[in-house]
Amino acid sequence: MANGLIIAAPASGTGKTTLTLGLLAALRARGVAVGAVKSGPDYIDPAFHRAATGRPSVNLDTWAMGPDLLDGLAARAAEGADLLVCEALMGLFDGVAGVGATGTGSTAEIAARTGWPVVLVVNAKGQSQSAAALVKGFATYRDDVTIGGVVLNNVGSPRHTALAGSAIEALGIPLLGALPRAPDLSLPERHLGLVQADETEGLSDRLAALGRFIAEHVDLDRVVALAKPSQAGRGSDAPALPPPGQRIAIARDAAFTFVYPHLTAGWQAAGAELRVFSPLADEAPPPGSDAVYLPGGYPELHAGRLAANATFRDGLRAAAERVPVYGECGGYMVMGETLEDADGVTHPMTGLLGVRTSFAKRRLHLGYRRASLLADGPLGPAGSPLMGHEFHYASTLSRGDDAPLLQATAADGSDLGALGSRRGRALGSFVHLIARG
């Protein structure tokens, strides 16, 4: 099994993704078989990991996933690799309030469970020796989390690096590199994070440039030498969620991209066949499919095209007369009556559900969800516990007369009431499902 390490930081926006992608690209250029995983509920970063490594990347989530699933995903991600790099979310210790048997979702819990050392990325802008005080706090906050080394970001000069770096190394923690300010290497962003990998122009050249930048300013050999094998078990190969059908039609294009790799890989391992179609290309679900899955993504950016695509719309409606059609977040919006875009233009959607949504009336909805099904269906029998996450800016204007799909609580245990919609064989919600509860 591959040795592993974690790229983490004190906070978001510190440079984790820059270091992670550059490290992956630099090591791959050296001929290292390097893999990657992402801590927490994130769809966008794993696609960049895959582009940088040529290998699938999966999410590891200590809040939503049980130990067997978590360990199994980590073990499979390490197969055939020399090194496995885990990119953290937010700050190393950031998570949610723990309620019940689940963890907080922090990357620190992955570090404690696996024993992988942490490379801490520290933004040195506006400080020098004070960076060592921050590093000392992170190194001593939890006895079961090891800070193996530090990479400084946004250093202004060799003197700046020497002042901050010598103070950090006096703690007995190695300085592995120092990154000068390089705004030209930043990746483009939009409202849910980075512009997706498939949409990023010249991505291979950008990754190669990041790899050269990291190779120039970080001691790659010392980073690789830090990595350790996971101390966790091999876990389970069981799918995180049962497949909703044997032949599953999955919408996949620039409007429908938010699919957790561990879900589809688990469905395939369980014997399901995945059949991809593109609503933006005006394609209907493939004939013979016994379930249709519309994942999340960015339908609000393509609402006019989706509204005009009659083959897709009619094909989806016809499929819903025979087989279950399930939509998450953006997919749920497209299954509704209307979608109002950012300019305030209302577009008719497929009308399988009565929900009407708006992206013009933006409000952030963010957080973990613990839910149970309110009726039997393709996701399981009534009462089945499910773990998921919401992250969207769209608002629900009305839900129509449809029955709700889920009864849900937030991570802190607060009651969120009934969520989502179901009508006939059509069902959906804004919750991105991650695993069984």
C-alpha cells in the first residue's frame, strides 16, 4: 500500500490547492505513481487531482462516512500508487459540531485515523517569526496529529524566508519550501469554487507550470520521505449507497458534473452499468435504462439551452413514466417547473416535480444533512438513514403539491423538517447524498 501524507493549512485560501496540484504534477513528471484524495464534501478538487495524476480521486469524509467505508476508499485509492496525497478542506481542525456517533468532518480526524503526517501550508504574508507561533499551536493542538513539515506561501524575499523559516525549524519542524507570490499561476474561480477542470482552458499547461513552480521552490525528496503507510485497516468494498438500478442513465456535461466518484465506482463494483447522456447536447436518457440520475452542477448557467432542448425534456418525461428519475441539487432544479437565472429570466424546466427555483434570489445553503427517506423508492425503503451535504445559492420559490422526499436534521442535530419532492417515479432534493447512515 502506498505511503500517504496530507496537505493542510490553518485556513481556507492559504494555498493548499496550489501546493497539492503542483506537487502532484511535479512528482508525476518525475515518474512517481502518485494518487490523490480529498477530505470532505467537494466535487471540484477531485477532478483536478485526476487531471494532475491520471488516476481517479475520491472523497474521504469523517462525518458522513463510517469507518469501514472510509478505510476502504483510502485503501483502494492507494492501490498501484507510490504515494497518496490527501488535500484538506478549510483549516486542518475545522469541522462541525459532533453529534452522535459521527466525527466532525475535519481533516485532522483523517490524519489521526491514518497516521499520515501533515504538511502545513502557512501564509507568511505580513509576518515572519510569528509564523512559528502559529505552527507551534498546530503542532501541539492534538497529540494524535503530526505536523511533519511546513511550506511557507507568499514569501517576499530570501530574508523573509530565513526569518520565518529559522523560527519554525527551531521548533524541530522542517521547512520544506517557500513559495513566492505568483498570481499568474492561480486557477479561475466561480460561485461554487474553482471553474471545473473540464472547463479550464489550457489545464494541462497550467498544471505543468504549477509542477515546475513547486519543484523549484519545494524540496520534493523531503516531502516524499515524510509519507507513511496508513495505520487504518483495509475497510469494506461495499458501495456507499445501493445502486438505484441495474442500468443507470447518468446526465454528464457542463451542467451536470457533481458526481461523487466513490458512488459511481461503488455502483459499478456492485454490478450496475452506467450509461452517460448529455442534456446540453439535447440527448434523452439511453433506452433500456432502468433508472435515471441527474446530478448537481451548474444548470443555472445553461438554463436557456436546457429549456430549449425538446429531445432531452421529452425523453426524460417518457423515462419517468417507466423508471425512477432522481435529481440532486442542480438536477432537482431541472426536474422542477421553472428555474430563474441570475438575470431574473425564468426558464421552463421539465416539470416532473412542482418545485420552482431561483438563482437571482441568491442565498447560501451550506452544511451536512442527516436524513431519512419518507417513502419506499430507488434510494431504499422508507426510514432508511442517509448522510449528505448541501452547498448551493439557489432558493426555492415554491415546492408545489408534491410530497416531501426526506426528513432531515443539520449536523448539530437541529431539525430541518421535510426536504425535497417526490411525485410518481420522480424524486429529488438539494441534498447531495454521500453514504448510508
